[in-house]
Amino acid sequence: MSKTIFEKICSREIPATIIYEDELVVAFRDVNPQAPVHILVVPRQPITRLAEAGPGAQALLGHLLLKAAQVARQAGLHGGYRLVINNGPDGGESVPHLHCHILGGRAMGWPPG
Ligand code: AMP
């Protein structure tokens, strides 16, 4: 299996603006931001998408969400933010490596497009 683009970012084979990393997750700026602050939080383990995550990923997914909250706080998003996980074609997923979008810096609309 070839590496996903996010695996290559995690291993620093391709550049990204990394703003947080630990042994389980990496957070970096989205290259095509949809809000003033748009950060992706990605598990180093290349789980394809949320629907493919098994029970063994429970602790990792909890870590991912808690780190997303920490990164959002450190990015100064004190007025709030939106977390998005796109899953599959109808969900708008374009990179088959589970990731959580942090979107903030403006008021979000509802419903999403
Ligand atoms: P999704 O559509 O939920 O799969 O989100 C994939 C996201 O990855 C999109 O918002 C892209 O802009 C972003 N993206 C793709 N390639 C890169 C890259 N090399 N560096 C940073 N973000 C990227």
C-alpha cells in the first residue's frame, strides 16, 4: 500500500505547517483553508476513515478529540469553533486517512453545505 499524503506529512517527507505533534497525532494547517483558522488533526496510524475504525481505536480517537480541543484553545479560538470529520464520498472526504478539521475564526453557518 502506498503512503497517504497525510502519512507523508506526519513523517515529514512532504512539508506542512505543523503546529502540534505527539506520538499519536499530528496537527497542521490545511493547505486550502475554508476559514481564518483551518487546522487538520491526523492520527499517525493511517486509519482510512471513521467508518473503518474498530474498537481498538477507541483510545486513539479520544486522544484525537482532546488534542483537537487543545490545539483550538492554543490557536486562540475562545469564541468557539467547529470540528468536522468527513466520511466517504457523500461526506465530502477527499483524503482517505482519518482526520479532524478544526475550523474557526469566524461564525459558522448551519446547515453545512
Ligand atoms: P477531506 O475533504 O475531509 O478529506 O479533507 C482533506 C483536506 O486536506 C482538505 O481540506 C485539503 O485542503 C487538505 N489537504 C490536502 N493536501 C494537503 C496538504 N498537502 N497539506 C495540508 N492540507 C492538505
